[in-house]
Amino acid sequence: MHFVTAKSILTGSNGLNIYRGCTHGCIYCDSRSDCYHNPKPFEDIEIKQNAVELLECALKRKRTKCMIGTGAMSDPYMPVEKDLNLTRQCLQVISKHGFGATVLTKSDLVLRDLNLFKEINNKSKAVLQMTLTTFDDTLCQKIEPNVCPTSRRVQVLKEFEKEGIPCIVWLCPFLPGINNTIENLAGLLDYCRQVNVKGILNFGIGLTLRNGNREYFYKQLDKSFPGKKQQFQKIFGNSYIVNSSNNNELMEYFTNFCKANKILYTPQQCFSYLNHYPARSSQLQFKF
């Protein structure tokens, strides 16, 4: 890892990127794409050492409260966070200034900060976002080798749900010929039902491959799934969008499940919920 002094911390859409790069080793990671200009090697984590100070200044200047989100490019709960505590300190700043927070992760380290999520949720709004890709923990360890398995992530979701923290699950990606089965989808959706998720984000049964992440993906396929790389190259070539042949069937199952269980399921619904900062005017009302 290496440290840098950043000039700014929030994106135009109020995204917060404390780290760049990642050590989870997910074979499909889009953040490896060349277009994002992340560190090379990707595992050489860039750490914005002044992230907390920058966030403090940025939130002081904001006239309108809003949701602050982190985790879109790099997981804010990578192993380095256990020692550095930068994500935790940023959540403390968010809580101090009365903003909302939403975090996307695959790590059970987020449980360490459950008390901060509760604190923020009591003042405004906090949402946990968790990625799930495979119902089978053994398969999970092949495609997401350096992060806790799906069953553990579901336990984390249960703990947050118990404390009244709403959760959104990212159900993606689905790799053709690997985890694009009805059995896998049904198992994951049942997990979502058990933990009473608010919404599920799914962008179709497939994945995207760009320069940078495509090469890494194919290299990992050779290691863990012999013969799969050749199948992918034959069917998809250098396509950016890689859709599974059973996309329509599985997406119909997904949509029907979410409707039946009253779960938000379109990207518009989910992102609208994530971005909405609630007005807690009822807390200011007087009783006569």
C-alpha cells in the first residue's frame, strides 16, 4: 500500500473514495478496468491519508444535508481498514454533521461500525449495501477468494436488519457457465427474503468486461475453471456486455420474486431510495 495527500474527497454525486485499488481478488472486478486509472498493480492500495480532514471541510461547506456514499470503486472495509480506521473516522464525521450514509461492501468488518450506523440512522438515514454473487460458499471462494463467504455476509445483513438498518443487496455479477443457474439465483433470493432486504440491485444475468478487467478475468478463469476462458472467447470475443443465454428466464424469476415479496428491484427504485435524504420534520413538531 502507499499513501497520498488528496486535493478533494467527494465526487459530484457525493461519493466518497477513501481507498483506490483492492485486495479482495474478485475475478470479475470492473474497477480493474483501465478507464478508471486505478493503481497498478491493483492490489497496491492507494490510501488518501487526509480523507477525514477533507471530508470534515467538505461537509462544513455543504448547505443542504444529503446521503454520502462509499464503496462504489473500492471496498471501504478491506483488511487495511482494520488498522487505519479511515472509514470509521469518516462515518464519525458524517454522524457529527447530521448527514446520511450508505456503504457498499463484501466484508464482515463492517460489523465493527454497527454502532455508528445506528447512530447515523437515528439522526437521519444509514443504509448497508452488500454484494452477493453465489449461494454456494465453495464457489464463492473461487470467484471472490480473499473476502468472507456469502453465508457470513448474510449473517452480517441479519445483524444490521435486527438493529433497524435498511439493507440493499447487489445481486451481481452472474458469470455464464459458472453461477448463472436458477438454483443459485433462487438460493440468493431466499437469503434476501430471510433478512428482509429493502431492495435488490440486479443489472441482468451476465457481466461487463473492459480492457484491464477482461485480461485479469481470463487469467483467473484459467486458474480456477480450466477450459472456461476458451468458451468465453469463442462466444463473446471482446464484447463489453456479456449476457447469459438464460437471461430472460432468470430475470423473469427475479422480477416475480421481488414483486411477490414487496422488494425494490429496479435500479431506478433502488438508487432513488439510496439517494433520498429524509426530512425528519416530525422530530421538530410540538404537541399542543
